[in-house]
Amino acid sequence: MINKKYVILCAVSAFVGLLLFAYQKEYLIINFSPTNHASVTNSMMEKKNITLHYWHQNKWNTEQVSLLFSENNAANMQQLVSRWLQLINEEEISKKKVQLQSAAITYDTQELIISFDRTPWNKEISTFEKWMIFESLLKTIRSSDASLKRMRLLVNQQLPLDQHLDFTNAWPIEGFQSAA
């Protein structure tokens, strides 16, 4: 009788051990979530027509694009800024290709913090042109119906050093132009 209990105990232990081994090696996948996240995410996506603004050849230009927006405002802003960077790269406003590293929104949902891999302007362009490139990004974000109040720009997760523009403080989303 005791031998039979030991055999059953050993068999159950071996079976549990095999299950744990399979789970650890990811041969066995256990999903504890009752909902399917992929279907929830897709159902909350909404297609929006957004106007991208940019300053080129001494005038304002616009381009209409369609983007899929979700309830995650940080992801929406990351997608919007990436598309805006793609546009200024296509229009050759920046001599080198600029890419977005990250976009985050502060806890109070008032400030957008974005980080590029390099500045979107060249060192040899005028202060006005630098300002208009930055102003076009602010105008693009403003036109996307975002509830943001300020934007902070980083380059490689650091404040950009520029002789003409001050990035130590966040810039207001409404920009500095009186008749934008």
C-alpha cells in the first residue's frame, strides 16, 4: 500500500515537473488574461485625417495624411511626429535624415517630450529657419486636436545645444507666431 502511494506521488511529481519545464522553455503557453488584446486594440483604432505643416521656400506648406489613432495619446503623438519627420526628410528640409527615438507624455498629460537622433536643422541655416522648422512641428501637433499645452525637444535624450534657440524650457504648443 505504501509503495503504491510512492509510485503515485512520483508520477504526479514527474508530471508537474514536466509541465513546469515545458512552461519555462515556452513549449507550453498559459494565458491568464480573459480578453484578447489584439481584438480590443483594433476595435479602438480610428482613422483620422491630419494636416502636416512645414516651412519650405519661405512659405507655409501643408500635406494631408491619414493616420490610425488610438486612445493612447503618446503612441498617437509618436506616429504623428514620425510622419512629420518623414515629410521633412522627403522635402529635404533637413540635409541628414532625422528619426524619432521616443515620444512621451507627462503624467499630467500637458507636456509632450520628444527625442530625435539629431536636430532637424543644419547648423548653417538662419535662426529664423530653425525657428520655423520647430514652429511647423508645433503647428502640426496643434492641428491634430491634441490636448497638449507644451512640448519639450531632446536630441539623444539630452537637451539640444543651440546658439540661437533655447530648449531648456518647454515650448508652448500654440507657438510664438501671432498669425499662424
